[in-house]
Amino acid sequence: MSLKFIKSFLFIRLTYWLRSLSQATSYQLIAFTTVLLSFCIVSAEAATREYWIAAEKVQWNYAPSGKNLIRPAMGLGVWGKALTYEKYRYVQYTDNTFTTQVEQPMWMGILGPQIHAVEGDSVKVHFFNRADKPLSIHVHGLQYDEENEGADMKGSGAAVQPGSTFTYHWEADSDAAPGPNDPSSIVWVYHSHVEAVTEVYDGLIGTIVVTKKGMERSSDDPRPKDIDKAFTTLFLVFNENGRKIVESGQTEAYESPEEEEEGNLKHAINGFIFGNLQGLEVNQDDSVRWYLIGLGTEVDMHTAHWHGQTVLNSGKRTDVVELLPGSMVTVDMIAKTPGNWLYHCHVADHITAGMNTRWRVVPKR
């Protein structure tokens, strides 16, 4: 039953009840009550989405298989001499005890938890810094005051000390929601912003998806109802130069400083190289939404390319989407053709360095 129908029904019943009153009094009460009902219904629609997220120090392996899964005979090259580094991640928990982790799909890789909201919702993120340095959460796109910016040294949320907590309050208003040419949901990025450049390379990156009002699956499920599957992929060359390599994470010595510098540039999708990103699987004829993120520096000019299928990007038909640092793009596809398809950055040296994986379309039975 639609909200419009409910409001109309209540208005009609109220009108019958007030007929016995004087005309002037009835009009005043009707106007007042209609405003009150509208306010209550809108308030009931809007939700507060609550999340518990910690920043934690981790060990991250860019190729857990130890292999080039796209072209095995070529190996991992210089980028495989060291694979495991000390890094940081955002990790989601079920409640304020921060004891039970929320599992993520394997395809999310190094990305932090995906936050979901519907247009008009409030978002409350309880952040616990379990790491060894001051960190924060700064969100793009949503509305916040200076205390909740998570950046620019404004307030205690701008640099949460190790062992401390801070609760961020953000609003997913109409300016954060899909625009006239957008699909039913769009993606925004969040990241730590104390030492923003370092912390992005640390791995402290996550996303938030805002669904257009009325397009959510239910009041408890803010994901868009007009798609079957959704994936988020981050294209980023992680600069690991100067970062500590885990003792067992290096199999060969570099032959020169130049080789070491190149080998520590991990051309990754969601933190994995050479096909080690797994789990991008859909069924034939699924409606699939891809949330694409680009971050990094001037080398991070990426062109995300799907083999086997095209996408719609703001009404434009294409199979390549351009990403610059700070890009957030949402595109849609219908997965028509079964196969195990390449998905990669089309920049030549990024292909060589392993910024590639596969996505699979399972045929109908």
C-alpha cells in the first residue's frame, strides 16, 4: 500500500469526522492534522542506519595463490617478488562490543564495509580505532557538520586516537541521492583523512551506496530493488615503497633499486593482482550494477573494461569506463552471454603489471 494512498485515506476519514464542527474550525483542524500526518509519515519513512566499524592493522597478500591466474606461463614478474605487506583495513562488527565481525564477500577484497542508505536516511557510524596511529573516516557525498567531517583537523572525529572511539553522524539527503540521469543507486567513497595520501595506500578505503527514495527493497533492506547483483571495484596502484614487507611475504630479492621501486607498485583491483580477485560471478540475464572507484595519483588514469558485455553509463552505451583519482561511477548491464570473461584496466602498462581479473556469467540451466 502506497504512502500516498494512506495519506488520502486518513484525510477522507478525518474530513467526515469533522463535518459536525464549524466550517472554520474544521478547515483549521484539517490543515493542521494533514501537516502533522505528513510529518509523521515522512519521519517514519526515514531511518537511521547504524554501523560499527574498526580500523585494524593487518597483513595483506596481493596474490594469495602465488600465481598469475590470467596467464600462468608469464608468472607474476617483478610484482611477485614481494606480495605480503603490513597494512590497515576498515572492519565491520555486529554491535558495540566489537567482537563479532560481519563477513564480506570475497570479491570486496581490501575494501572496507559497504554502507547502505536510502535518500532521506541518517547514517551513524561508530568508529573504533584499533590501530597504532590516529585515523578517521571522511565520507564523500553525504552531508555533515564540521564535527563529523572526519578531516581537516576539525573536532575529535578528525583524528581519532589509538584505542579511542568516535561516532560520525551523516545525512543521505537529496544531494547525496541519485540525480535525474543516475540509476536507482549511486556510490560514494569514504577513507581516512589524517594523513590522507598515506592512509589511502594503507588500505583504509570503503564505500557507501545511496538508493533513491522508493527504490529500496524494503524498510530493512536499503539496497535497490531493480537489480539482481551489484559489485564494487576499486582501481588503484598501491604504492608500497617504504612499507614493511612481512617476513614471509618476499620470495626473491630485487636486482636493483629501480626494480624494487617498480615491484612495490601493486596495480590492483580491490587489492589483488593478476586474477587473484575472485567471486565476480552472476547468472545469465541478471541485471548487474557495477560501482567503480578510482583513487591514487597521476599514474592512476584507469579505463575499466569488460569483455563479453557492454554497460550503460548515464545513458551512454560502452564497454570501457574512464576513471581518474577520486572518481565514483555507477553503471548497469544485463549479463547476456555465458563465459569466464576478462575484466581489467585497458591502460597498457597496467595490463602488464597485473591490473586484471575475470568475471563469470553462469549459463541458464
